[in-house]
Amino acid sequence: MPKAQLCTGAGHAEIPGAERTGQRRYTMSLHATKHRTNPSTGARPVLPHPAARPGPRADTMTTTETTPIQAAKPSTLLRAAASLLVVRDGPQGMEVLLVRRVERANDRSSGAYVFPGGTLDPQDQALHLHAAGLDDAAASERLNLPANGLDFYLAAVRECFEEAGLLLAYHRDGEMLAPDHLDAGQQDFLRQAVQRGGPGLAHACAELGLRLAADRLAYHSYWLTPPGLPKRFDTRFFVAIAPSGQVAIHDGMEIVEHRWIRPGEAADPDSGLPMMHVTRRTLQSIAHFETAQDCFASTSQLRDIACIMPRLAKGAAGVRPVMPNESSYAEIGRIDPDGKAHARYELAPGEPVQLSGRVWRVTANNGSVMTGPGTNTYLVGGGARNEWAVIDPGPDDAAHVQAVLAAAPGPIRWIVVTHTHMDHSPAAPALQAATGATVLGRAAPPTQWQDTGFAAARDLQHGERIAIGDDCTLRVIHTPGHASNHLCYLLEEEKTLFTGDHVMQGSTVVIAPPDGDMRAYIDSLAALQEEDLEWLAPGHGFLIARPQEAIRLLMRHRLHREAKVVNALRDLGPAPIEALLPRVYDDVPERMYPVAQRSLLAHLLKLVADGKAVEADGRWQTA
């Protein structure tokens, strides 16, 4: 039996629209009106679904992108929901059906264009007897649920009928339901059955001999709402081809208009269509399909669909959803698990950020193509004595030094550096003068780009432990490669590794000979795979989760680049490094070639040391 996915509370993707003139229309509607609206409040009762179970604290965005996001007290009620992307072939290509929500106070999707859909209803389990081509076991396996997966499929079918008048069902003769299968009285009975107070869709299916076409739905995606919003949804999205002969007509109550529109056109912010983040992203995911059949066939092949959980964070553009592929995503989940929107999606120079009870970060205002968003200075310490160590004081910048001093929760007793490049150690003298702290690290080698004025009280040794407090210990790990004197520091109590420039977020580090050594760098990465790590705290960028995965990917990238060097030598050699550069770094902008050439030289020197390449008179070739 499949295990329940460890994520719950999803972004409810839905959307509105008005039928455009000149488009092909179907000949008849089987339109229905929702029957579950509370007549006194206008709100639909929502019940938690048995398949929706609390998971880890995650975040997803379902708010309309055109309005400000208000973070709210987390809600424990998870609303299981389903949405249906109904697609058809139009004159200009594939079109998708969008419906527009009625304007309503205290509703995040008020006035937004959404896909037909809504929350699961107790009646959906009664529809199991009338499902065709898919049973609960198979549906649950597809959705990675222990049971009740078929409810999501049937809720999507039911909601599409209630909101847009399109019913995906088989007639008693086995054909897909078309208007001419039912006479006027039967059509009216079907519509009345799902209206408020009606006997329900299951009763109508039994009376009319209909089977709901669950097998005509392809599972597309899974979204969760962040815990910081007042309502949380656990939503599964499906794709279906519009039933031939039926006409989409909105219900006029919860849905005030609808439209068929090409996904790319709808997703374009210039379209002016108000919609939620999840809707826009879902539209973008199907915009490249030319036909409805292509979209459905491709979606049907999807497997192991991951749960998408955007997180709320703040920044220069205000509060917005942060997607899992964004660099700040993991850190936001760590420091703001309840979605209070106090974490940031961008690094703000000079602003202290508390990463844990033992760790603070201040980013220097030295962002560039080489330093990314700027150099991170970390404060590590606390405990009963409330003493602190600074890791990498940063560039020689008085404003940054003052920001570090202001951020320190207690006296700074130690200043330790990862290496002596000019963006990491030069602030040490000013910080020492202000605090009297002991400076530790390793002396600068006599090569280019080094802080030759760095003066440590003593050189740190590999394996040495620095006791910052009773429960705060930094272990020194020598990691040569980027620089021969490069050190990482492991906060043992939190299994957090401060990596300096050994591992950076979002890019690979430059290995610049003669001090930079590619073989030493790869060996140092391999050595870190023996450590028990939970987080990486890089010298540039946000915290990095799943450290060993990040290190493996980094090693794989370096070895892939090395293979490109070998291939270039085989095809072009003997050749000068300038001729090899465009072939090996064909994925790098030309403006970055001077920097890339340093790492290319490091790769070539490693291959020479490995006996795989030779150099003569500035020309390189395979050995």
C-alpha cells in the first residue's frame, strides 16, 4: 500500500473567464448549480478529508498575485481539494477553461480566474459506485495515498459539472456523455440533482445509468498552502480533454464568468487576468503543448509527482510566495516554519538574520559577479556565558564592521576566518580593535588575491575544536582547493558546516592556480562526505539543506567539466588554453571567460598530474 505523502494543505488552483466571441462553442450544456452553499452565510461548509494528514511544516502560495499578502495565524484545518484543467483544441492551438470566482470578502480567490474545482465533499465517497475505469486502490496509488484517492478524481469531475456545466461521464451505452444522450427532462433532472437541497450526483448517476469518467483524468500536480495563511488546502490537479458536444456555462453563483484561453496567453502578466500564483504556474506548465491530446498524453505519463509547497517570505517587493527551486526556500522553512513571513527571500546587506539560537548572519554590501549577493559574516555562540565567535569578518568596510558589532548578542571573543581572500578576512583588524577578540585562521600564501596583512594569533589545525560555550563547539576542517589555507568550521551541536568558499550557493567556486588546486578541491569535497551534516552555511548565499546531496552534485559537476576538458583535448589538441575555453565552457557567458579560464587551467593541471594530459610550449593535448 502506498504511503501518505508527508505534505498537506495545498494551493487551491482555480480560475475564471468569459467566453470570447468568435470561438468555437459546443452545442448544449449539462449545467448545474452547486448545492452545498450555506444560505445564511454564502459560505460552503468544508470538512477535512480522511486522506489529508498533517505533515512537516511547509509553505505554499495560493493568494491572488495582484493583491497584498497578509500573513495570518496558522490554521490546523487542512481542506482536501481537487481542480481540473479542462483542455480543448481551439483555432489558435490548445485552450484551457478558466472560471472566475465571485467577489467575496475574506476570500483569497475572490474575483480571481481559477480552474474548476473545490473542496472534497462527503458525497464524493458515494460516487465510488459510479466511477468508471479507476478504483480507489489504483487512484490512491497514483496519488501516493493510503486510501480515498478516488475521492479527489471524483471531486474534480463533480466540481467541474457544478461550476462549468461540463460532465465527464459515460452513458449507459458506454459512449462519452453527449447532450443527445439525454432528453430535456433528464437534463433538467441532472441539473436539479446537484443543486442545493437536491439528491446529489450519485443519485442522478444511478437513475440515469451514468458512470463518471475518472479514467479520463490525468494526475498533473500537487500543491500545498503555506501554514501562515488562515485557510490551508491540500489540492490535486488533474487534466482532462473537454467532452465533445458539451458547452461550458458558469453557474452564476460562485462562478460569474468563464473563458477558453490559450494557457500561455492567460499566464502572461500582461493579460491583466487576476489569478493566484499556483494558477499562473500551472498554466505555464502546460503552455508548450500544441494540442489537447498531447497535453493529456504527456500528463498521463507523469510519475512520482512531488508536492509543491511555496513559502511566504518578505523582501523588496513585499511578501510573496517563494518556490522550492529558489535559493532562499530551505532557509525560510528552517527559520520561519509557521509562515509568519519574517524570513527574507533576498539577502539584505547589514541586516542581521537569526538562523538558530546559536547562529546569526550579517551580509556585507559587496555584492558582485564574483561575490554574488555579498560575503556572509556569521556570529556563533550564546549559552550561559553569551560569548560569540565571528566567522569571516568580511571585507575592509567600516559600515559592515559596525553592522557586525551591532548584531552581536554578546561580547565577541574570537574572530576565525575560512581563508584570506579579500572579501573574507580584511575586516579582522578593525573588528579586533573594537572587541579585543583573538584572531584565528591560517596565514595567507604569497599569491595573488590574498589578504597579506592577515595576522592570526596562531594557525588552526585540522581536527582542532574551539569551545565557544558549554554547548557550542566549532571543529576545524582543512579543505584546500579553492585556497591552500581554506578551512571549514563544523558547529557540532547543530551539524552545520560553515563552508566559506569551499561550497557556495548557486554557483561553483573559482579554482585559480597556483594556490587553487583542482585535485585538492575534489579530494576535500570527498572528505566532507564522511561528515554527519544537516546544513551548509556558505560564505555567499542562503543556508543549504541536504548537504551531502549538494556536495555530490558539486563533485559530479566538476567531474563532468573534467570530461569536457578531456573531450576538447582529444578533438582540438594540441591547442592553447584559449582555444579550449569556448568548447569546455560553452554553457558560460563569454564575459565570464577570463574567470572560467582560471578553473580550466586548474582542470588541465589536474589532468597532467593524473597522467591524462601533457603541455608543451603553451599547447595542451591528451597524454
